[in-house]
Amino acid sequence: MTLAILYAIFACISAASNVATQAVVVRIIHGAHAIPASVAVGTVVGLVVKYLLDKRWIFRWKPQNARHDAGTFILYASTGVLTTAIFWGCEYLFEHRFHSEGMRYLGAVIGLSIGYVIKYQMDRLFVFPGERKSTHTRVLGSVVTVALVLFGLVKMFLIVESPQLVAISNNYDFLRVESCMGLWQDYGDGTAKMDPHLSAPVNRLILDRDVKMDLCVVSIDDIYPYLATRFRKTGAIVDFRIIGSLKIASVLAALATLLTLCRGTRSRLVVSAIFFAMFGDFVYLLYFNSMYNEFSEFLGAFICAASLWMIWTGDTKSIKASSIVMMIGVIFLGLSKQQYSGLGTLFAFVGALTLFLRFKERRLSASVLAIGLACPIVFAMTNPSDYGLPHAIKLANITDTYLGEVLPHATDKNEALKTLRLPLSCEKGIGDNWYTPGLPANHPCPSLIDASRIRLIPLFLKQPKTFFAPMSDALDKAHPVPERAYGLFAYGGTIDSPRYVITKATSFTTYMNAVPTPAFKLISIASMVCGIVMAFSCFASLLTNRRDPGNVNILLAMGGVMVLYAIGSSIFGDGTSDMTRHTIMWPFGMSLQIIAVCLMVARLTQTLAHRNEVVQTQPECSASLRREVTDGLTKQPQN
């Protein structure tokens, strides 16, 4: 019997034990957690069964002792992370599409079959010692890199180029761009062009050049509708997907540049994983065919995260070129919207510090830092808050922050008002927000317009509850994404289309949305704490000129700090208004930390594989040594 047939039989046995276990568990456990529990238990049973069969009959593996056997099993299980994700994804896709127990099991079998083919190659290379070469690892890394890039591109085109528009509908924010361009949506149902349209995205855009500068908020994201209308006549009809296609082109240009600068397989693999974490997720793809300014912050965050990792690790063909790319990312992030200007500055600071301390690039460091500091200033100067819509946005946001979130949690409200340098008369407005009836016309604390959020820091130190309670409120409202109040489909049948089902089923946010809110809060807190700790670790490594072991600390730090920034800047920048959209960067931050964990698992896998190989070859070496000694003694001349 050939090895392939034997392996296929064992795969069937493992799949059967997996599915049978699921069927048993489903009949024992009832309720909302029955299916997740059955999938988890079935996965473990199938994994153990397959390990016992594979080590004996496929790889002819004989462990030295129980400890050695347990270590090999851990290694075997770690290579199953990717294949398990494929299996669970297929099962979830069939369950979501067909709502049938039989079809769910069919999806499980298909997912297991695909996963086992991949797992065989990984086990042959990493788990069971044999003839391995470094080229095998490089080939595997290249295959994964190509798969991530291609799958990410396919998902982008499935959503952005959908015949029936898929996007987040207009909640009034389109007005900030439409009034700058004179490019307005024609809803076709009698809704005025300046009104919101939450029920569904609309694909009919009319270029009437009716520019209203008092309502305009200038952003670098305006470049896409500008290019889409630059050579069109007044009255032209513009398809939203033209704007989305221009955004795809900018993503491809950034990805191609970063991959070109990568030095080595690992660097390309990490950059492609960062790309997939951002642009392979359904939630982020919803912003392509829209006029929300979030897209430029997504592009900027992707460029900054990838280029900073390359600079930090030195896995780049040119530190100078990577630094220039990072400056471009900082510009996109810093000029996207006011909320994320600070994140661009933070990326620039870390990049400049790395260039200065680790690579002694003083001029380059100064250039990166200057760009990071200039972006918030340029954005503020371009959008003065003394009139028009920018003035209303500033007053609304600071009202929601101070009166709606921070001050209600102050234990001593009078002392809190003094710390914030606000008149005591503002106390009557505590607990209100911008949407309180009558508040915009009769504001209880008009002096808020001159308040600075920097004054919140001493208040947080004096009364910590004013920080932690709003953060808890933010975590309650940041999940799930996207907000259910927004329409996503121009046509009702789109939700059942395979392109939507597949793209959503293979997105990180889909599974995070399924997590209960209390669990999400714990995960978020752990992510943020990990990010802060790793950030201090990275800072210490720069000062002491130590290298980041495994180059994962920087990813853990970036991810956790990004989650903290997304939550904190939203609640203390805009209050709880439209929280799920303002905190939209937390999934990307968590994804960076998942990439770091994958790198750690890969490193552990290589270490365990090396140890296994050493243990396996030691008895052979010992026997060979004994034979040589024996032969030498028998051949000695007799005295």
C-alpha cells in the first residue's frame, strides 16, 4: 500500500472520529455553546487519533520516552493551528450557508481534507526528523506569502468590485467629503443630498460641483474622489467602484513597494501577513466604496506597521528607503482624520528613535520625527475650528467627552471642573451629550470649545475613575463591528451571495464579533496590557542596544498600543457616539499580536524540531561510537 493511500485512510479515520465526536457532544450539550464545544472536542479527539496513526505508520517515529513523546505531540499540535483554522472556517461557512447539520459535517470533512494535505508537508519538515534542508523552510514561507497576498487580493476584488454595491452606508459623514468635491449621492427616494442614508449604501454619485466649504473637512482621503472626478464634466454620473478601484491601486502600490524592500523570506511573510490582517478583513473592505476618511487611516496604519517592523528588525534592503516609505504611511495616517493624527506621530516617534539609537541615522531620524510632528499641525491649520462644520464637530466631540463620559464618573465634580479649568456653572450639564434635546441651541457649558484634552491627564491622576469607567463604557460599545444600524448592501439579496459569505467567513472580525462582550473586554484588556509591557521592553532594548528576541516584541507592542489608542482616542475624543466605527482599528491591533504569536510558535516549532532530531540521532551516534571503540581495541597489536 502506497504512503499516500495510507495517509488518506488515516485522514478519513481521523475525520470520522472528529465528526462522530461532534455528533455525540451536540447530543449531550444543549444551548448556544453546543456547536462550538462539539467542534473543539472533536478537533482534540481527531488530532490525538491522527497523531497516534501518523507517528507509527506514516513517519515510523519511535519516541525515546514519554516526555519525548509528549514534546513531539505538542509540536505536532502546533503545526495544526493553520489547518484547524481552515477546517473551522469551512465548517462555519457550510453551517452559515446551508443551516444543516449534515452540510456542516460535509464542510468539516472538506476542511479537514484540505488541512491534512498542508499538515503532512509541515509535519514532514518540522515535526518528525528526516532529511530536511533550509530550502524547504524558505519554499514553505514563500508559498504562505503568495497565498496570503493572493487571497487578500481576491477578497478585495470580491467586495470592492461586486456588481451590487457592498459598503457602509452614509451616516452624514459623507457630507465632509461631498461638500469639498461637489460630488453628491443621488438617493433616488426623495432624500435630500445633504441628509444621511442609513438604510443602505447608494451607488449613484452626481458631480454637480456644488462645493460648500463651510461644511468641508479636508483630508488626504479626498484624493480618491478628486482623481475620480478630475477629468469629468459637470453633471457626470460616477460609479462608487471607481473610487474603490483607486483605493485598491494605492494598496497594491504600497504592498509591492514593501515586498520589494523586504530582505529574506521571513520579512516578506510578515509583511504579507500584516497586509492580510488589514485588507483581508471584511470590515475594512467595507470602507473602500465609501467617502468615510477611515480608508486612508487603514492604508497609513498598514504602511507604518510593516515599515516599522522592517526597520526594527533590519530585514530590509535599504533602511533609508524603508524610512521614506514609513514617512508616507505617517502622512496618510496623520492627515486622514483628527482622531488618528496622534497615532501617526507615535509611529514616527518610535521609528525616529529606532533610527537614531540603533542605526545612528541622525538626519533620517530627524526627518521622520519632523513629518510626524507636522501632520497634526497641518491638519489643524487646514481645518480651522472657528467656523462651519469643523467648529460644530469640535464642540460636539468635546461635549460628549467631558459632559457625557468623563465628568459623570468624577467622585468630586467641583474639583474635577477646577482641574479642567471649567466654570462651576458647567455642572448643570454633566450627564448630557450633544444629542440631548435642546443642548446644541442652549449649551450649558459653551467654554468647552476652548478646553484642551491635555487637561484630562491631571484629572485622571487625581480621580482614576474618570479614566477607567469611560474606558469600560467604550469596550462595551466597541463590539461588535460593524455597527448593526448601518446598511451594508445596496440590494437585499447580496447578503446571501457566495462572495459575501466566503469573505466574511474568512475574516478575523467575524469570529471576534461572535465572542460575548464580557470575554471581548477581557481579551482587549489583556491585549492592551501586553502592548504596554512590550512597549517598555522595546524601549529598554533600544537604550541597552539589545536585539528583540525573535522580533516579536515590536509586533506585540504595536498591536496592543493600537488597541489602546483606538479605544482611548474614541472615548476621549468623540465620546460614545458612533463607537463601533471610531474604534475600528482594534481588530488590526489584535491581528498584529496574533502574527507575533504565530512567529513565536514557528520559532518554538523549529527549536523543538531541532531537539527531536538531536535526541533521535544520539542513540545512533552512541552505537556508532561503541563500534568504533570495539573495532579499535580488537585491531590493537598484542604484546
